[in-house]
Amino acid sequence: MLIFDDVVLKQGDFSLSVALSIKQGAVTALMGQSGAGKSTLLAAIAGFLSPDQGQISVDGVKLNQLSPAKRPVSMLFQDNNLFPHLSVLQNVGLGLRGDLRLSAIEAQHVSDVLTDVGLGGMGDRKPAALSGGQQSRAALARVLVGSRSVVLLDEPFAALGPALKAEMLDLVKTRLAGRTIVMVSHDPADAHRIADTVCIVADGCVSAPVETKELFANPPEALSDYLG
């Protein structure tokens, strides 16, 4: 379980208060206006921002004092964060070992995952040789090869067309089943497609998770204002 115990996050004049828990294995969407603090929350979970107050924990492990590399957390960024000088296989291999000293078994695992996401035989290519959709698949594969229990999605598929984005979201739902997923999205269709629950980020606070169907059937004022 991902727990925020009276957490306060501050950046300049901005402050975000979080006191909630997310069930292990749930897909939770974060929704709210731009600038409400959705990406700030992901940054705190990943370890790029330290709470000014409170504790973040995963399955009883306190995260505040752990570096990003030591946390049981993987993150898909909006720009995919692929290294242009590395091959696709090497970029994905970083999900297993930061030094890329992969054993034969690990290298085969990377190749197998690339095949699973439709990039079989493309491991030697550089990211620039891939289409936008293929780059998204490579970034997703880097998460899939590892075993970290929490996956953060900061709108990694926002630039894709509707059909390809839906395909990527379905891959997330099926391939990452059992992991805790926290997803930032501005598109209600994303939440409807794969999210079990939704948290609304508004007015410096994050709401407790509510089942997706229930939330959209009876939207709170903050969500109604956002959806228009």
C-alpha cells in the first residue's frame, strides 16, 4: 500500500497537502487543473522532491530518506526520457542495471520484453530511428523489465493519437497488473479506460481515491469545474 501520512509538499509559494492511502495493485488517476500539483506529487513519490512534513511509505517501507534509485518506484515521463546515444536495448536494460552490465539471462529478458511490446528485432536501433509510438513502447519496456512495485505515469502518452494512446494504456493495464500505478492525466477517457480509482488534485489538497465510475457518476465540484 502507498501511504501519505500527513504529507505537505512545498515549492516556492505553492503548498500541497496529502493524507491518503492507495491500495496495492490499484491503478489510480490524478486529475485536476494544470498547476494543481499532480506532477509535484509524483516527484515526491519518486524522490525528486522531499516532503516538508509527513512521511511517504510503500508496503511499510519509509521513502523519505531513500534516494530515487533505492525506492521501489519506476517512472514513465512525458518525453519518454530515452537516452539518444544508447541503443533501444541499452535504454531498456537500464531498467535492470544502471551500469548496463547485463548477464546473458538479463539481456535475453530485455529482448523478450521488447518482443512483447512489439519492438522485436529493433534493439540495436537508436531512439531517433523509432517513431513516437515505438519510443513510447521502449520507455514502457524499461519499466516492464524491472520489478519495482510502484509505477508512476506523468502523461507519457499525451502526444500520441487516440488509437495509439489507447493501445499504450491497455499495455500498461495488462503488463503491469499487480503493481501500484499512479497516473497523471488531463483526459477523462484515460481514467475511464484503465483507472480503478481517481484522486482529484485541487485547492492545495489531494482527495482520497474514489472508484472511477462512482466519481464520474457523481462528480465533486472541483471535477465538475475542471470538466466544464
